Amino acid sequence: MAIIEIKNGVARHPLHRMKNPLNLTILAGEQVAIMGNNGSGKSELTNTLTGAYPLLRGEVEYDFSPRLSNMACDNIRCITFRDNYGDTAEGNYYYQQRYNSQDAELYPTVEELMPHTDLSNELHRQVFDLFHLEEIWHKSSILLSSGEMRRMQLAKALMEKPRIVFIDNPFIGLDSHTRQMVQDLLEMLSVKTDMQFVLILSREDEIPPFITHVIPVEEMTCGSKITRDEYLRSRPALSSPLLSAEKSAIIRTMQGIDASSLPEEVVTLNKISVRYGNRTILKELSWEVKKGECWALQGENGSGKSTLLSLICADNPQGYACDMALFGKKRGSGESIWEIKRNIGYVSPEMHRAYLKSMPAIDIVASGHHETVGLFKRPTPDERESSRKWMDIFGIAQLADTDFLHLSSGEQRLILLARAFVKDPALLILDEPMHGLDLRNRQLVKEIIDTFCTRPGKTLLLVTHYEEELPTCINKRMVLKKNN
């Protein structure tokens, strides 16, 4: 029995169409992964299958037996990549809002966002406990870390017990323990209930064992459904290096911010503490980062990694109350935010959320010269040239004139990475930079970071939950522990 079947499907809007009409069947009992590189068409396929894109030709047929309703709205739930940042439809969201505690009361708590939770229900209790929702139950949604937001979104969808769940990158933003917990929960639900899952993935190493079939997508073309084992056997090995010698030479010889003129002490923190309400995020933390060091900042979801980086980037107003110095200047001694940001290149989940703007991709990159969320002055010829140069280095030069909102989430992340590098900063701060990137792009980004950091005086702070995402230049580590 087919639970979803589409015959000769063609999306009505030209921007949403695959190269060929869609012919695909997902049978009852199949657990499926949609696999493809960034920009390959996974989102277009998903939105067509779920009915989000109206069709010009063909139709999507559903059979949700044994459910009483055969309506897609009653049986399908779709958790997208952008759910990792909360509701992107919020027109009043602004960059740094997560760190402004006075705004917390304007946003609902996790409990208020999940009003139908019934802990006497076995499934609800199991999901509630496995996702440790008690830790964030009374927390304002605006204060959630990206990993905590992901946990809430997953839990909310699963508690509704739909017939079929589409999840875009289900493990993104989650620490290793939580990733395994989510995988175990999905597998258990696939065995003990009639729930079926369609996971939209960019990483072959994240296809869970319970997945039975894979639908490969390449260059806006949907391939034939094959078994998981067949797909994994067919994957070619990735060649290395991916960064050409020519582009490597360009990075090594760039003339940007002169790091040699900056103090040896890039970051100095002396017993700093950050609190939101009754919750202590960072407690009496001391840390020193010297010029030329490459740090990996690690810790479980909610341990304060992004909060710490927001202090260094001058995005968190609590920085004024902390005993800290950046580039040798004590915070609050009269320097402006822009003087601090002048030497920093930065990307983070919060930035990705705030940058959901309709503008050409090259303008997004060019805004990195001025550290603005948006472009408020015309780039100089030199700034536009450097923007194109960095887009070429990241392999996205062809996207320069494409509207940012028309790009896949992985392509958007590459645009924001190019933005972080565009002014050749002395301090590079990358908070989960490889979110949503496919295997090839993750390897390319690592090679770019390694090449960049071979230059004298370049300093790196990088957050990731994946050990294999750490570039080889990492020579220091700090692990944050969650405060209870």
C-alpha cells in the first residue's frame, strides 16, 4: 500500500520545479531518507510531497490508513531546517535579541508553546523525559539555544503522533548525547507505532540504521528510490584536497586587517558570570585567548557556548557588567561596538535567523565589511571585488545575484561564511559554521579555515558538536559545563 504517491508531478511555480516531472511512491512501513548535496533540490521535493507547493500537473495521493482521517493536515508534520531558529515569520525578531533578557517576557515559554502536552499519556511522558524538557519547560523561547530549540520542535511534532513526519536535518545543532537519544527515539517509534519518517539529510554518516530506503536527489533531479545499503555502497570516495592551489595562494597572500599591530591578548575574561532570571549560564569563568591561537569551544546544548561568544562579539549587553578585555581594551572603557567588531569575522545560528532577508547574495557577503545585518550603503568597488573573491573561494560565485531567500539552507550558510571572511579579520568566530552542509562543503570549509589560520596572528574560536568538523589548525580546547 502506498502512503504517498505522486505521478507526473510538476510544481505550479517555476522556482519550485524539479528538472523532470516527479514520479515517486513511498510505501506503508518504509522509513525513508532524502539525500543530496546543498542546493540539489531536496527542499523542493519535500515541499511537493507534503503539499506545500501547489501543482500545475499531476497530483499527490495519500493513504494514511489505518487513521480515520485521510487529510494531509491531520497526518503530516514537517520540521524544517529553519525551525532550528524558531519561527522565522516573526517580523519583529532582531539580531542579538536572544541576549536581551528584557525581551524574554514578550515571547512564550516552552510550556506555552506546547499547550496539549499530557504527561499521563505514555508517548508524551516518554518524549518529555527523553528530550529533558523539564530543563527548559518554563524558559522563554527567545532564550533557547539552537540545540534547545531543536529539541522542543522535535518533541512538539512527535507528541502530536502524526502518521508521517518529514524532518530536515534532525540532528543539526544537537550534542552527541542528544543526537543518539533522538535516533533511538525515532527508531523506537518506527517499530512500536505506525509512524513513518522521512529524513532530509546532507550527511551520509547520519543515515540512521532504521532507515530502509533512500531517495537520492542531484541537480534538481529526483532519482529512483533504493535501499539504504544500495545507496551507501554507491557513494564515491571524496577526493582531497578540495581547495585548489590557486585559491589557497589567494587566501595566504590577502592584504586585510594587520594582525601584527594588535595586542597579544585577544580575549581576557576574569571570573565573568551571566544570568537570565534565576538561571546562571556562565559562572565565574576565566579565559585567555592569545593572538594566533585556534580554539575549539565545546559543551552540551545549553552550556553557554553561544552566550560566551556573544560577549566577545559585543552582541550581549551583559558584557558591560563583566570584567573582560578585547584586543587589550577593557570592555566599557569607551570603545564602540563597531570598534570591537572591526577586527572580528562572525557567523552563528542567531545570525542565520536574523539574515532571512530578500536581497542578492553578494550584498549579504558585502555587509560583512561593515558588520551590519543588511546593506545600508553601497559597497565600494574594492569591497564588491573582495566579496566576489570570497564567494569564488567558497564555490558559490554563481549565486552572487540570486535572492538569499531562494537559496537552500546550506547555500545560505556558505554565503554567511563568506561574509565572515570577507574583511580578512584578525579574529574569526565560527559558531556551528557547518550546520546543514554536505560532506564536500564541510571538507572545503575545513580546508579554507586551515589555510586562513596559517597566516601570522590569525586567531580562531570555533564551536561544533562534531569532532570530525574540527580543522587541523585547532591547538586549544575549552569544554563548558552546564550550570544547574
